[in-house]
Amino acid sequence: MPKNCLKKFIPNPEKLKQSKALNLLGSQIYEANLWHLNRKSVARAFFNGLFWAFIPMPFQMLASALLAIPLRANIPLSIALVWITNPLTMPFVFYFNYKVGSLILDRHHEKNFHLSVEWIWDKMEHIWVPLYVGSITSGLVAGAISYAVISILWRLHVIKRWKERKLRNSIDKK
């Protein structure tokens, strides 16, 4: 089960309480759901992490971690999911977001698109609105779909385990 593999990377609650940096965020940071893997905290983490992964901004991981607190989402998973957009995938994801934003705003996208930092900075005044509209839309859609898929898959897994346990118990009684 992936849950058991991920548990290795989740910090110990006692070590967290010793961290002075986390004390700045108050006592809410030590809430169990923020660090444990359960259906709701994981589904919320997928929504949160994927949403921020689609937003072109610096410090996405910080934004994801801070929003995880009021959402009661798993913080480590929220942060890790932001890395779906990494230096290799970022150009493709943000270009897709730009196309989505252009479609929503019914704007014609730049015909002479060049995937370079210089071109993007030169055209930023024309492309930032469609880029952010597409990014927010794509982030919300990806987050909502992942939230639903995680919730459904987790529930199906629990039902399967209940049935297996029930079958084992009925066999043991015979």
C-alpha cells in the first residue's frame, strides 16, 4: 500500500514540536490531520498541491503549505505535489494553461510563440491574463478531479479490505 511507503517520510510529531520555525505558525500546525495520512487529509492535499502546481509564481511550496493548514490537508503531501511542475514540465504545463486561458477569454493566442524566457518576458503584458486565468482554471479542475479520484479510490480500497476481512473471519469460524 502506498500509505505505508509514504509513512517513512512523514515527520515525527514530537520532532515537529521542537522546531522553532514551526512555532511561528501557532499551535494549529500540530493538528494530527496535517501530518497523518487519512482519506480526507490526503484528498485535500491532492486538491491543494495540484492547484498550486498549476499557478506560475515563486514559492508555490510555501503557498501550498500555508493553505494546507486551514484546509486541514496533509502538509508534506501538499508540498510534494507542487513538484509536478518542475523545470522539465513547467513550460508545457504553463503553455497549456495559457491556451486554456486564451480559450476561456476568447483571445487569439500569440501565433509566433517561442519557448524562451526572453520571449515570455517580452510578451508578458499580453500573455499574463490568459496565463493566470488558465492556470487558476486548470488548477481548480485538476485539484477537484484528484480530490474526487482519491476519495473514491480510498473508499473502494476500504470496502475491499472490509470484505476480505469479513470473508477471512467467516472462514476462520468454520
